[in-house]
Amino acid sequence: MAELWPGLGGPNIDYISAPPAATWREAQSRSLVLLGSTGSIGRNALSVVESQPDFFRIVGLACARNVRLLAEQAVRWRPGHLAVLDATAATALRALLPKGYAPHILVGKVGYEALASLPQADTVLSAQSGSAGLAATLAAALAGKVICLANKESLVLAGDLVRRICRHRKAVVLPVDSEHNAIFQCLAGRGQEVRRIILTASGGPFLGKSAADLQHVTPAQALKHPNWNMGAKISIDSATLMNKGLEIIEAFHLYGLPVERIQVLVHPQSVIHSLVEFHDGSQLAQLGTADMRLAIAACLLWPQCRPLPVPALDLTARPLTFQIPDVENFPCLNLARQSLEGRGGRCVTLNAANEAAVELFLAGRCTFTDIPRLVASALKAHEDRTPGHQPLCAPDQARDGTLSLEQETRILTERIARLDGQSRELVLAQAGDGGTQC
């Protein structure tokens, strides 16, 4: 049962990749690259690795600027390769490493790509934050790796491209997001009979709040997720429900279901991580403690299931409740759906505008309720502009076109945030008439 693959051979579920090769599944050990090792996912992944000391070998670690923590991790695991954002971070990292340990330090996007495609690594955990993770995910796919994917933006920005590369290079994607990992587990063995998949959402810290309440939300309040300990960006996305919108796009690319068969249900306790409904009306749910180590281990260890240092789930602790999302006060969910229905560059625009708006909010330069308004404005400005469809033989051009549209959208979003009323309408009109075409 543990080795059943979601939807294998079924007409309704076209999973993003085939199962990992038998040599990977049956290996006595795995060699691992962690992209984003100092973030929440990366730290939890190393906790999983620590619990299975004879099974994993760390061959590469990467972060952006948190070189002090990266140095501590590197000293513990002694990988031969490290990667950081720039030369300044590389110099600082090198100074923190002890004598006698001199790993190869890679720098920038090219460095992350090189780390993701190391010949000695069979498994890559893609956990860099935001769109910055796309390049390394593509590099890992092109190298035919087993990719444990925590960077949802890789699919939001370039899901079609990732899918094509996986098919041709025999790369594998295993979903680390707790919701998509839950769907993955529920689908195993019955993927041919799916009516819909149901992603659960906690509702974030402002569940049930009115529009008037949301006008005065502070960054500190928005960062206090009731159930999960996450980074700043994903915490704000959870508060606006944009995270669940991005997960709809991610699910579309992972499982190949049309968007109308991907539903969201608010479940504040975060015990049921997602559900699958079958044609007979029955549903399967995956339950677990709100601890990301469960989903991470399910991917890193697949198809094995081993003991983990995670508290057992207590179903008597509190009642489980469910409700329909409030899309009127949290419009990001529908903005994501609309972007997916439009396809092309709309998902790129959605993600880039949201990243820019979240940064503005955290910096005190816009309000919480401005976030969906800014995203909607950027989508309106770019509704007829896409990065173009690039063939498999030119993944660099496809990636660069995507990143060009993303950068343009971020600039536009920041401009819109500085304007109001008539001036804002003028900017939107000008953006629709000209500018860089991808």
C-alpha cells in the first residue's frame, strides 16, 4: 500500500511526474541537497534528517543571508557544497567556518542552480522562499532529481514548464506542502475515481473578522498564525487567504484537475490537512498534528514510514469544525482562481503583485486590505500580457520571460501603491497601452 502512486493509470488524475525509480525507492541511504536550509521548512527537514542519522547524507545546504545559522548547520553536517545569495554573504560564511573544513561555496542564482543539480545528490528539497526558488527547482528537474517541493511558487509561476521537464527528464516531484501532501496520500490507490479535492485552510488569525476590523490590522497581528510557526511571507499570505489561492494553482499543476474541481474548506483546528471526494460521494481525509515534519518526512522517506519526534494527534483535545471561506472580506482566494482560469502570465502577475504588496505591508507602506486591492489592480493592468509559451528546449528563455514579467509587475505594484484616485487610474491606463512585452 505504501508504494501506490496517486492516480497511476487513471483517467482523472494526471500527476505531475511518474514514481521515483526503484533504485531510489529501495536505496539504503539518500544524498540530499537542502535549498532554504535556514528557513522554517529547512530547519524542520534537518530535524527529520537528525531522527534518521543512518539514512541521509547531506551533500549541499543553501540560504540567502542567514550565514550564521548556515555555518552552524554546515559544521554539524559537513556537506561539500554550500550556497548563499551574494559574494558578501559568501565572505561572511567562509569566516565562520572552522579550520580544516573548506566546502565549495556557490553564489547567487547560478550557485543555487549548480547546487540543485549536483551529480552526487539524488534528492533535492526545494524550500527557498517565493519566486527566488524557481530557478533552482527548474535546475533540479532538468537534472532528473527527486524534488521534494515546498516552494509552491515554482508551480504558480511555471507549472506547465515544470510538468514538461519532469516528463522528459524523468524528474519526480513529491509535494511537501501539508495540504498537497495530504491529497497525495489520500489519492494513493484510488486516484482514478476522484470527483474533487478539498484543500483545508485554517482561516488565519482573522477568521470571522469584519471588513471594518481588517482596516486596522497591523503586521504584528497578521504574523501571529494560530496554528503554524512559519516565515513572514507565508504568514501574511495565510492571513489574507492568498496562500490558499496559491495552493489552488499548485494543486492544479500537481494533479491536473480543472479548477472547478479544487475546493477550499476552512478548518480552524488544522487537524485535517485536506480531503479527497470520490465519485460515490465518500471522502478520505489525512489527519495529523500541525507539525511540518510529518509532510517533510513523508516526502524525504517515501515510500517508507518511520517513527518521528512528533507529538501524537489527540482527537479529543478540541472539536473539529468547518465553514465556507469568506471570499468577500478575503478576496485573494477568488483572485487566484481567476488568474488560473486566465492562465498565461496572470498567475505570474498574481504572485509578483502579492509578493510586492506583502513587502509594502510589512514595511508599513500599505494597509492589510490594500494587499488584495493592489493585486487586483496589477492583474487588471496585465490582463492581456503573458510571458509566452517556450518550448522544452529553451527552459532558460521561459524562465527569463517569467522573471521579466514578475519584475515588471513588482515595479508597477509599488507605483500603484504610491498613487490614489485619478493618478492611479492614469497609471493603469498607461500600463495597458505600453511597456515591456514578454
